[in-house]
Amino acid sequence: MKNISKRAAALAMTAVMTAGLLTGCGGGSGSTAGSTGSGAAAGSGSSGDEITTLTWYMSINPVAADTDKVIAKLNEYTREKIGVEIDYKVIANPDYKEKMPNLINAGEYFDICFTSNWTTDYLQFVGKEAFMDITELLPQYAKETYDFIPEAVWDAVKVNGSIYGVPSYKEMGWQGGIVYNSDMAEAYGIDMSTVKTLEDYTKVLEVVAEKSKAEGKDVVGVSGLTNAWPMAAPYESLTGNPKLPAAGAVPEFGNFQDVSSQAVFNQYASEEYMNYCQTVRGWNQAGYLGGDPVNYDSDIANRDNDFNNGALFSYFIQYAPGTSEAMSASSGHGVGFVPLMDPLFETRSALGGLLAISSASEHPDKALEFINLLNTDEYVGTLIRHGIEGEHYTAVGDTQVDKTMGGTLTDNGYDYTYGWQFGTPFNQKWDISYPDNIEELFQQYNDSAVISPNNGFTFDAVPVETQVAALTNVIAEYTPSLETGSVDPAEYIPKFLEALQANGVDQLIEEVNTQLTAFNSAK
């Protein structure tokens, strides 16, 4: 696993760019200020030369009140640094999902836009030729970014061997596990270091139930079961949707031995799925999950309130470095984390957020220089996440900020504490809610990540879209009750598998296998 670049190396960009970067390429007059030409020399803004204006559509939530102030400050810096200013068009996430595709389809001009697998679909708009192939431009105009993002991440965002967006490099992949009330665990004499599997957790839940009842409390043992199944037996999602029945075995995890010879298999027909459902069925019948685990899992606000108040001992989570430390600071009690797996990096892990350049952009060189700044310049990284020093935060030492300004602010007008949507978070000063060694925690996490066997494979669902729709409905009908132990798996899994069979699971797996074979043959 390629390491996160050291802070000094990542910020060496500053010195490089101060001396001036690359000269822009030609373009139309509509995107420059004070001139009918385009492509100003980087760093030339202060000497009165041309400034290139880039239109940037961004999806983030909520839209901060002081956004215009922060962008004005950003433009002061980028005009001097690389001869660029930003025409920033930020749209709240729910609206962006509808508006940005409409703008692209209508031919609206932009230089940069946010894209992902959950809004303004990256693969869809690459297929529509809306985004520019930047494979050859990256090493020239965003070399520092290109060098520090690991090869596996670039491979994951390639489409037919080409790169059309710069991914946000943060934690590598996803890691499933359990966050728990560490103060309660200590008080009840529970050694959480012994927990390696879901089966190990049964004893923990027994102790929590016994000890809490002896104190006259009604503590729910664990929540979040509707998300827990892939953590119990991790697999590679070959459709990009881990709920769809088309999985690949990941040898490092040692699961699915009976079907590991198959490139694509139905994870719901596995011994692992039956074992998982039987385990949580036992938890449900023993009363460890509360009265209605399906609805309890869906009420996040209530879950968080119960966890903070000691009415919920633990819940399943997809973890990121620093989460337990941040939760400890806000929950009123200690929070620990038990990993159930090493981090798994698969294609979908890199498609959660990218910045793409329009295929119609007149300034792809400048757009990439700006994206490079977003990923490598500490001033830009801190400004775009935390706002203006003295107005939105105070500095704490050399590497941290306090968004409350010493406790004097509760709503500071601008705060995107983690701000992964803007690019890598490793070029910012971190908020004090994160531990001092947050970048080391990310380093350890990323170093331990397992790369999926078919990283870079993306599935085209169009040939089986009817089956995908039908299977999605079947899964939504059966899995919530099965995966919370609300029904007997011995009775309901056969019914579930029969329904999947009747709605095209074999056709889906066959199509995934055909496309996967072609992908691997083309390597």
C-alpha cells in the first residue's frame, strides 16, 4: 500500500507554485478577466496579467452562510498563486442530485464539477462524454496530486483505461466494526480485545444484559444490524451495490471457501449468510436488540441519543480513523471500536467523490492546477474547510484549529470540518475534535487496506436493468427481517432464495461474469 505523503512533501507544492507553475493553454475569451486572451501564466495575477476564471459546480450540505466571503478570500490567493479565480456555484446535496445532471444535459458551461456514484453519476456522464479524459494532463498540470494518490485509487476510477476525474483520497476503502460505550464496558468488566467475530460478541451482549438489568436499567445491547452483514463476511461487490447478489471472494478474508472458485456468486446462498442470520436470530430472541430492531436501526437521531445517554451499548458502523476519539469528545462517555475486518478497498470506494473537468472546458490546464491546489496547499485546504482565521476559527498550534474560537462560537458561519468533498483532507489543519495523531491513524488504516481482486471493474447494469429492479425489491422485502433476527432463517432464507431465483438472479450473475471476464482479459 502506498503511503500517505508526509506533510512536508505534500506541502512542498507551496514553494513550487510560489515560483510560478505552468503556462495555460488557449481558450475562449469568456473565461478570462481583463483581457480577450486566455491561459494566463501561473502566479502572474499580481503583475497585472490575465486571470482565468473557472466555473466550479460543487455539491455540499449545508451551504454555509459565509461561503461568498471564503471564496473571495480563496480568489485573492489563487489569483496570486496560479492566475485563477473561481466562479463558485455551490448547490446543496439534495438539489445538486437533480440540478447538475440537468445542467450538463442542457449543455451549461462549466470547468469543474463534483461527481460520484451517488450524485451526478460519474460513470453515466463519462459514458455521455460530458467529462474530459485527463489521463495525460494529470502528470503535467497536477503532478503532486497524481503522485501522492495511490495507484489503486487511480485504477478504481479508470473507465476503459482512462481517467476522467480526480478522486478524494482519504481513508482507503471501508472497514466494518462496532463502536461501544467503553466506560460501560470497563464498569461491567468486559474485555473487548477478545472480540474478533460476531460469534465472540454474543458473550459481550450476555454480560451487558445481565449487568444492566441488575442495575435496574433497560440497555439495548447492539444496533445497526441492517448494515452488519457485509462486515461479518466481507466480499467484493461486483455490481457496485453490495446488496445485489453478485459477489466476489476476497482471499485475504478467508470467507466463502465453498464458492471461492466461482468468479461471481450469490452471497445470500452462502453458508456465511445462514450463519450470520442464525447468530443475530439468537441475539433477537435473547432480547439484546430492543423491541423493534428494524425501525430502531432506521431512527439515527434516536440511536445517537440513546448511545450518548447510556441506553444503547453499541452499534455497527463503517469506521474512519478518528471516529471513536471524536465520539468520545461529544458523547459524554468513552467510546471504543472493535474492528471486524481489515479495511477493504474496492472500485466503489473511489467513486464516492471526484472532481471532473468538463469536456467543453476551455481551460483544463488551469482547472487541474486549481484541483492540485485543493489537494496539496495547506492554506487552501484549511480555508475551504474551516473558513477565515479569526472570523471562523482560531489557530491552535501549527496543525490544528478551533472552530468554536475558544468556546465563544456555536455557529461560526462556515465549517466543513472534514470536507472530503473538496479533495484529500491531508493538506488541512485539523479541527481540535480530531486526535493530534489523526494523520498517523489514517496512515495505519490505509497501510492495512486490502485491495479487492477486481479493483477497477465497473458493471454496466443496462443489459439486466429489469432483473436488477426486480431483485432490488426482493432484497428490500426479505433482508431487513432476516438480518435483524426478526424471523427464523431456516424458514425464510429458502423463501428468499426462491424469490431471487424467480426474479432473475442467474441472469444477473451471468451478465456480471461475462463483463468481468472481458475486463480481466483486457488487462
